[in-house]
Amino acid sequence: MSGISYKSGREPHPKEHRVVFRNVDREGWDTSLATYLGEGGYEQWKKALQLPRQEIIDAVKQSGLRGRGGAGFPCGVKWGFIPPTNTKPVYLICNADESEPGTFKDRYILHQDPHQLLEGMAISCFAVGANLAYIYIREEFPEAAVIVEKAIAEAHEKGLLGKNILGSGFDLDIFVHRGAGAYICGEETGLIESLEGKRPYPRIKPPYFPAAMGLYLCPTIVNNVETLCHVKHILEIGAEAWAKTGTPNNTGTRILCVSGDVQKPGYFEVEVGKVTLGEVINEMCGGLKPGRSLKAVIPGGSSAKVLRAGDVYSVGRGDDARELTLWDIPMDFDTLAACGSMAGSGGVIVIDDSRPISWVLNNINGFYAHESCGQCTPCREGTLWMKKITDRLVAGQASPSDIDTLYGVAKNIDGRTICAFGEACAWPTESFIEKFRDELTSDTRPELEGAIVNSETLTAAAGL
Amino acid sequence: MSLAVPTALEKEIDDRITHYPVSKRSAVLPVLHLLQHQFGHITEEAIEWTAAKLELEPIKVLEVVTFYPGFRQEAPGKYHIRVCRTLSCAMAGSYELMDSLCEKTGIDRSGVTHHHPIAVSPDGKYSIEFAECLASCGFGPVCMVNDDFHEKVSDADSLLSQYSK
Ligand SMILES: Cc1cc2nc3c(=O)[nH]c(=O)nc-3n(C[C@H](O)[C@H](O)[C@H](O)COP(=O)(O)O)c2cc1C
Ligand code: SF4
Ligand code: FES
């Protein structure tokens, strides 16, 4: 990153490796096309237009790029799911719904480097054969929508988008579509329904895998903002060189967003698996607050299962078998999965000993109860039940058996729903009870077993 | 009664509709956003107008309006405040911020429910609601006032003083 300086107080941490966030908080950087072109912008787009499509898809496959939106699915493999016999139009959608609690990365790309996203999208559209693409931006990013639309207009003006781009014969239109405040629009089939002008009810898979049957029932590739940006860099430095960053099967860099009980929360682009959770908390975020000790970490957005401080995790097999404390966990997809959680969206929420677990879980349950789309009974009813039970817990109105009821409700959602929101809402409750049953039980009152709780006291106590 | 949509706005709406060459219905959200921006909230007339514009039955528009928290069927105040209530912001004090904003603006949230999330100050100047994660969790408490975004809002007075006119 020679020759680049960053705004004072916003310099990247020495352990960062900035690729997608190279221009975020950069001194003298702005969102204009001129600035972007001045740094070799759209050169990869020009190059891509001369390449056979399959070559780009193969490069993305070879790079090992895994989706940065939540599931960590290999991007090139997903692109390969478009049926080879397809004769329908293909669409590409950039998922800029960024709504997973704890996640705040895509907003900086939209606000500070929109052309990088457009270039990544254009290359991706060309590779999968899409002539029409949408960027689905959450409603709460009004400024981002304006910035991205301005960037699109500039790119059009320069002939980088539109008809017969740079004489290649390839046409591409990209439009911004704004959401309206619903988390479920981040789920890719809910997003597609929303883009079709409907309630964002997720579709059942199979048959509605977007790559086969997505927008307007045509093959549709949905990728996260960060994922699409990486495509540009894979082309620029080559798949092999790109895959040298990160660790095997967990290649490249990714942005971690840290919030909660640390001294200096923030965003950090790191090589996947090259920093540990301990380094993130103690070095990058300045450690815990004075006099506090660590209680728990939610490592990949609020849907990820919680990790408890003090636990030991057995990961790896055979010669590679190791025991890790929470501090030693390398931040990659596979290790976090082996620890029983997930890398998810990169949102790391740090919880210290000042936070009652019942309060934390209740807050999370409030989110899911508000955001369930309501299509599946276990999710629609279960999310509310989970919230009501933890409301009682916070209000000191729960009985010990409520913990089992709560656990049972979560288990009855998990795996029984149309979309992965079911797991997303059940995992916090399941994991908090599995790891913190004693503390949760200590907030209950045995004398309330079988009692009828006055709902007014409850509502007041829960601050509603 | 029909909706009085200014010519310039209707032109903007017609232009937006062209972004959806495959299906006009896809333009429901953008049309509603533009109408809400103009009129403050979505009225029955706005629903009928949108339906006519996009050649849909009004119920198709109504079901969208009632689903998304981003569309309001009740008039907000001149300044509509959304305070993030999700975990990281709650840890940073967003519930305390909500209390203090309500106290300073005279807003009574006791009648707030899931379906009526907005409370308005007696003078109609401010309205407030809780929002779910606004995607700036490292810099809470986070809130929005109309389209403006605010991070690390620790003090209700200094926020409100920017919206005092
Ligand atoms: C409930 C739910 C919410 C989601 N929210 C988002 C989101 O806000 N942003 C995002 O990129 N992906 C989100 N996803 C994941 C998307 O469904 C999809 O997998 C992703 O956009 C694919 O992009 P990627 O492969 O590049 O990660 C969500 C998934 C679920 C189940
Ligand atoms: S799991 Fe929940 S969010 Fe997903 S479709 Fe079913 S009700 Fe909707
Ligand atoms: S929790 Fe408030 S912005 Fe994410």
C-alpha cells in the first residue's frame, strides 16, 4: 500500500491487509469516476471483455473465493449452477441489504468506493452472461443509493455501461433497487420476491435455487457486495496470487466488523485465518474495557452461535488435531464452523462480564421476533415465544422450567422452515442455553413454577 | 379523492419504472418510496394511485405497504427519528437515548405496538420509533433523523438542536 495515506485516526491496523477496503478512509480519495480511473479503474473490466467467459468463471473457481454475505459458499461454484442448456435471460443481483446485526462493512464500499463495486459487478455479469443487474440497497442507506446511482450514471456516460460497451457488443444495465426496512430481504429468495414488487416471502429450495430459477423465474446470481468486489481483484492479480492470501480453503481477505465491549470497535480487512480472535480483540480493538473480563463472543453476526470465554475447542483431525481457547481461534470459515459457530457475515460482537446473558439474548430475540416474515408457523410463532419468555426472564418473572420451554421452542424452529432465517433465529437461543444455562437459570424464580404471570408488570419491566 | 402528484414527481416515477423492463410490478417499492418522500406517509389514495400507475389491483400494493417497516401509514413528525435498538447499540446506550429523546420532545411511547410503531410529539415536530440494526454497530448508539445518519449519539440535546427549526 505504498504511496497511500489514510485520514488521521482512521489508518488501517498493521495487521490488516487491505484489498477491497484499500480506498476506504483514504486521504484525497473520492467517489468520482475520474479518481477511480486515475488509479487504473475499469482496466479489469476492459480486460474481461476480451476474455472468454469461462476463463473468468474458472479464475473465480480457482481463487477459492467464498461468499462474504453469510453462508461462505464458493462463488465460482454458484456461478456454475446456471443450467448449461439455459435459454432464458440471466440476471445478477448485488446483495447490499446489510442487515445482519453486528455487520457494517458493505456500507463503506457503497459510500466510498462505488466504482469498485460496479467494476466487480460488470465483470461478474459478463462472466455469467447477465445484461441486466440490480443492486438491492437497504432502505436505511439513502445516501448510499444516491452515491451509487451517480456512479452508475458516470459509468454510462463514459460508455463503461449501457449498450455495446467499448465496442465489445456486450450490453449491461445496472440499476439500484431500494429495500424498505425488512431484514428478510437479505435472504436471497426473499430479496428476489421483493425485487419483483411483492412481500419478501422466501421461496422454498428446491426448486427455487436462484441460479436455476430466480428473478422472474430466470437464472439469477445473487452475491454480496464484498464478494463482487473481490472478483475485480482476482482478475487483476490472478487467481493463484489472490489465493496466496488467506489460508487453504479460506482464501483471500475479508472484512471483520467488531462491536460491543471493546475499547476501539471498528472494521478491519484481514487475511482469512491469519489473525486470531484474541489478536482482533486485544490488538486491533485495543482490548476489553478497563477492569472487565470477557464473557462471550458472537463471531459472525447475531445469527452465529455464541462462543463462551473459557471454553476449549477441539478442531482439526489426525495430525492437525488441536485444542484452542477462544483467544486462539483463527478467524476463518472452517475453524469457526469446527468450533460450532460460523464466520457468517464477519460481524464480531464482544460481550464482557458486565452484561447479563438474559438481557443479551432477549435483545437478540427481539430482533428475530420483529423480522420473521411470518410464512412458516414455527418461525412466526416461535420467534415471538422466544422473545416473550426472555422478556419474562429479564423481568424476573420466569420459572426454571421456562429455560427448557425456551430451548424446546428453538429446537422446534431449527430445520423446520422454508428459509435459513429459521436457523438464524434459533441458534442464538440454543447456543446461549447450551453455554450459559446456569446463569440463565439463576435469573429464574422457582416459586413461579406454574404461576400465571401478570402481563402488564411484564411489559413494564421489559421496557416496552 | 385522488392523489395530487406534482408533474415533476410523476416524471421521476415514470423514469423509475423504466428500470424494470421485465415487469412494472417490480416498481412498487420505488414508487412508494417517492410518494412517501413527497407526502410523508402512504395514504389510501397513494395506494390506489400506485396500483393504477402499475396496472395492479390495490391489494397488491397494500400488502406491500403493510409488510415493510419502511412504509408508514401514519403521518410522522416533521423530523422522524429512528433509534437503533439492536444489541451493539443497546450495549452502547440506545435505550437510554430513546428515553431521553422522548423526554425532551414530550413524546409518549406508551401506545406503541408492533403495528403502530411510531409516536409523535404533541406539537407534531418530532416522531420517533425504534429501528433494528442500522449497520453501523461499532459506532453506536446510532440513529437516523429523516435521511440523515448519526453515529455515537450520546446526547439527545445536541442531536435535537440540529433539528430545531
Ligand atoms: C435471514 C437471512 C438474511 C440474510 N441477509 C443478508 C444480507 O443482509 N446481506 C447479504 O449479503 N447476504 C445475506 N444473506 C445471505 C444471502 O441469502 C445470500 O446467501 C448471499 O447474499 C449470497 O452472497 P455471497 O455468496 O456472495 O455471500 C442472508 C441470509 C439469510 C438466511
Ligand atoms: S423461516 Fe421465518 S423468515 Fe424464513 S420463510 Fe419461514 S417464517 Fe419467513
Ligand atoms: S446494532 Fe445498531 S447499528 Fe447495528
